[in-house]
Amino acid sequence: MAEKLHPKIDHGLPKESASFSGGTLVCLCTSKPVKVKIKGQIAHNHACGCTKCWKPDGAIFSVVAVTPHENVTVTENGDKLKVVDPSALILRHACTQCGVHMYGPVERDHAFKGLDFIHPERFEEDGWSPPGFAAFVSSVIESGVDPGRMAGIRAQLKAAGLEPYDCLNPVLMDVLATFAAKKSGALPA
């Protein structure tokens, strides 16, 4: 039986459009929804199994991407947003009524500083870059997934075209390691 990984994976990955220049993320509220304008195409979109990211009901994974912080503007009902965990690296701003994480800036000294994490399936528009890999796959066990299901979950991710990693993909791991090496002096800054 197929797992419910995420609606944007289970029903086929969305199609990217070269003409996509951004759009509006909308929370789940039917009255006074929070709206966040995103300028430009997103980057590093992936399925995420961590226990911190917002997931649609019944989904094992979230779908999350990044965009530069300067490309994010709250346009409606920002008074409904609250940071989920002020001590976390990603300051996830969630709607206090429906719970959707609308954007999450990284503000502290980190390789991802200046980026905001978003859930692109909340775009009103189509054409955003689809997920390209799966990260923190083993972490779904921490959310209650039986470890015996993991081989099937990994196989299903691969069949969808998403290479499963138990951390980030190699490109992003290299970014993190380079940042750490420059900070420690092992590489020139």
C-alpha cells in the first residue's frame, strides 16, 4: 500500500514553469487568510521529514524550499502570525488560527542566514520549482512512523524521483561544511 508522503508528491510532482516569477502563499483560513508575497522562483525545494516543519493533514513529509529574505513580504493579516519557536534556527512564522507555517527566516550567523523557508504548496499560482530530493527521511520515525515502513517509504520517494537523504542533499551539506570551515579558519574566508 502506498504511503501518504505529501499530496504534491503522491499525485505527481508539480511542473516548473520558466515564466514563474513568484506568487502569493495563503494559509488555510477561510476567513481573513494570511497572505505572503514571494518574489521570484524558489530554490532547494525538497520533501522534509523533520518534526519541526508544517505538514498537511495526513502527510508524512512537508515540502519546503527557500527564497532570499528580501523576496518575502507579508501582504495580508500578518497580525495572525506568531513565531513557533523563538530559539530555533528557522524562525517559523505560523498562522495562529490554522497553524500553517507561512515563512521562516534564518537570522543568526549560519550558512543559511538571509534565507526564508517556505511551503510552496501554499502558492495560489502554479509553476514553482518542484521538490528535487528528500531530506531528514529517518526523522519521520521520530514523528511516530513505524521503522518497518522505512524501506517502502524510501522506495516510494525514489520512484517519485526524490533521492532520500538522512540529512540534506550533498550540495547543501557542502554549503554548511564550507561555512563551518571558513568560520574555523580551515579555509580562507
